[in-house]
Amino acid sequence: MLLKSLNYWSLPGGLDGTLAAEDCLDAAHRHGFAAVELCISEAGALGLDTTEARCREILAYAEKVGVAVASMASGLYWNYALGSDSEADRERAVVALEKMIQITAWLDARTLLTIPGAVDVFFQPGGAVISYDAVWERSTAGLKQVLPIAERLGVTLAIENVWNKFLTSPLEMARFIDQFDSRFIGAYVDVANILPYGYPEQWLRILGSRVRGVHFKDFRRAVGTVEGFVDLLEGDVDFPAVMTAIAEIGYQGPIAAEMIPPYRHYPDVRIANTSRAMDAIFAGQGLS
């Protein structure tokens, strides 16, 4: 079944990694979400040094409030990049990804949002521009290193479409995933990230059974920059078409609302509105 999920970064303290996992679970429960997507940072509330014992505490609390930890994400991929020009950075990226896979398994999340590399990073002006083919080769090599660990622990590495100028079409995303010939590498479709250059319903249909995670947010094409991200149902995502495609491919799993950044004032209002919008979107397909 589909799980209405809330991404950790949607809450105050999420982006800087200071929000306790328990507080995220409480917020999700309070606003009617069935699951959460927790996010791993370098340090903080859920850092790379998180222990199995701490993960057991989080899972016990999740069971207590009745909210699942359905998937995991991280912002570390921008600085721990498998496609980096630096061999040392690529080695650091592999080590970090191995740790994130282990934390994901300890939390029984089973899906880890993964960014394999970037040709450039849009929010790092003046940063390196890396050859597209080099990003492909290096990220493929790095993922092949960690894939045996993911397979052993039962964690799927779900490749997300982000503004990294890499894997910018669903056909290319499918080819990238298929080269690994493993059910533990799939796609993570962000329906709003696609809008500047495509249609999420087409991506969903083309990727089909490869889809292992979905992000909901909204975007206005006329803005065309990061300022174009808006609340659900305020942008240009065709949510009825998206839900039809999700039903057609038989996707069952979490759909995580990633509403970044939180409102500066009264942030609970955005979460409440997001929950209500997702209920309406799900109900439109008889899935509520």
C-alpha cells in the first residue's frame, strides 16, 4: 500500500540535523502521517556515527507512536560525491555511503535515497564542473563497491533525480539502473524536481518497477529557479496524472512530502496543509 510519509527536513531543526528523530515521529503522528523519511547528516541527531543501540531506541519510539521509518535520505552526497575529481573524496564518499546503508538497515527503512554524483552543484557557485562521462563511470564504480553491502543488508539504493545535470531523462535513468542488474538499485522519483525539463508521470511510467521511492513537493515552471518550489497544489505538478501513473506501475511504498524550508513562523501550519493536500491527492485515486 501507499504510505503517506513526512521528510525530516520539512521540520524546524531538520536541515541542520538538530531535530531529534523522536520529535519528527511526534510531528508526523500529530499531523496524520503514517511514516517518516529520516535524514542522515555528518553529525548531530542522526549522524554518521549513529549506533545500532540508538537506532533501536528510535525504532521502539516509532512503534510506540505508530509511525513507520519508511525510508532514509541524506544531504551528504554533495560533499561526499562518488563522481568527484578527487580520488580521496571518492573514497570518503564510499565509506560514508557504507555507513548510511548500515544505519538504514538498523532502522528497518529498506530504502536509502542516493545521489550518485553531479556534473555541477547549483547551490555551490564557482564549484567544480565535472565531465558527464566521468561522473557516470566513477559513480558506477562507487555504487558497485557498496552494492554487495546493500544486498546483504536488504537496503535498496534509490537514485533520485535532482538538479545535478546528471541522469536528466527517464530513459537514461533506466539505463543507469539496469547496468547493475540488481533489485537493490532503483529510482527515487521527485515529482517537482522533474518539472523544469520533463513530466513526472512520464518518468514514473518509463521507470516502472524500478521506482522504489517518491517525493512530493510542487513547483512553478514560470519561476524556474529554486524559488519556484511551493506548497502542494500551488504549482504545476499534475497530481491526478502522477497518481494515475503510480497506480498503473503498481508502486507500493512511501510517498514522502519534502517541504523545504519550513515556514519561518508557525511551521506546523505547512505540515498540516501538506497532510491535508496529500489526503486530497490520495483520495482522488480512491487511495485514502
